[in-house]
Amino acid sequence: FLLGVSAIARPNILFFALWVPLWVMVESDKGSRIRELFRLGMPFLLGILVVVAPVTLRNWVVGRDFILISSQGGITFFFGNNPRSDGKSVTDIGGKVAFADAFEDPTWTNSVEFAEKALGRKLKPSEVSGYWYRQGLRFILYKPEEAIHLYLKKLYYFMNGHEIPCLHVIYFQRNYSTLLKVLLWEKFISFPYGIIFPLCLLGMVFGYKEWRRFLPIYLFFLTYAFTIIIFYVWGRYRLPLVGILIIFAVYGADQLYRRVRERNLKAFFVSLLFLIFLFGLSNSNFFSVRKDDIPY
């Protein structure tokens, strides 16, 4: 049920739901996996549908169009997958550049007009989204080298401690908030993400021997990270992962301390070198990741 509630705000979280059956099957005995899948999987699916189905029904009643939650997925996918994409900002597709009124989104309006002009007919929102999904996939299929380079950049942005802005540069807003000045800063270190993320990866490596125990957390981290990187990286998109990062960051620090306490110096120094490498990567400034435009 809570996953369904989350999906209303961030539909990409549903990708994690597809992998929950894998967790159920791993945890079940070999002879009872199908039975457990139905016993646990059906209530899980029902809990999601209780929240999501009314939204889907409302979309059908109002627009006579089958849209699970929202229809901007296609244009968002295209923004993160096209020859001009930089992996951290929205690509201009032309058309209106300002709000006509308080309730009109020029990005959506432009995407509709462009798609309808390209196809020569009026389109439903799902058809507009499908058009832009196809354009993004066309870029990946026909320009694989550019796509690979772009995805490596997005992976770097995801790992970097800098909070890439959406509409507002949070580092600029620190000038007007004492709380932000304490909780968020960026000198040589991007605090807190630039510390939490390296420790998290270290903790995940330490936890590989207990992978069955941590499997649902691993699955959530990997699937949600994938849905960010496949589109484009903004700080607010990463925010739902922070809870997971903190769990493994604490675990990583604890395991590093255990190596010292147990006098396992070889394992400690190897782990420390790995942490230093991650720390340097997460706090570096390649591709001008820290260069933000101050909003006007």
C-alpha cells in the first residue's frame, strides 16, 4: 500500500515492485516457490492496486486514455536520451518558452505540439508519451557510442556528491537558511552525499556475504538507481535513496572499525584504499558537475 502511495508521486518506484517476486522466490523453499509467490505476491500486488487503480480509472474516465499514473514519462525519457542531452538538464525542443498562465506547463505543451506535427494528427497523452519514448530509444539504438558515453556521465553524476538542481539551486538558498548552512555545504567535500555515498558502497561490498539478508535493500537500491540514470540525474530524484544510503553507510563504517578492532590490518587498508577512491570520485568535479546556473 505504501509503495502504491509512493508511486503516485514517483511512478518509477514501481520498477522495484517487478523484482519483489524474485526476492520471494529466493527466500522460499525450492518446492514451494510458486505457492509462496501467490501467497505473498498477490496481497503485495493488491496493496499497490488499491492506490494506483483509482488514479488509472480517473485518467480513463476523464481522458478516455489508458494512463497508469501520468503521461510525461516519454518526454522525460527523451530529455535524458538524445544527441544534445548532457544527463543533468532538460533539452529545449522549441516552442513556447514561458508560462502562458499559472496552470500551463510549456514543456508538456511543446512536446504535444511537436509530436502532433511530426505525426500529422491529434494525439492522446499516451500517444504523445509513446512518440517521445520511441525518439529516445532511436537515439540509443542508432548512436550507441554516444549513448554509452552519456550513460557513463549520468552514472558519474549519480555517484557525485553535488546536488544537481531542478528549478532552484539549493547551494544558493543556503544564503537565506541557517539550517541549510549547517546541513548542506560544499567546499572540498560535498556534504552530506559526498560522504554518505562512498561509505554506502563500502557497506554494500562488506555485505556481499549476507546478500540474502540484504537482498530487498540491494534490489531497491539497484532498481531505483537504474530508473534515475535511464532518465537524467537531479538531486531531488536521488532523495528517496538517502534512507538506503544511510543504512549501508553506517554498516560500512562499522565494518571498517571491526577490521581495526580485530587487527585485520590487510583487510582494513584494502578497504580504506577503496573508500578513498570512492571518496575522491564522489567529491570530484568532472564534466563541470558543480557548475550551476543561479535561477532568476
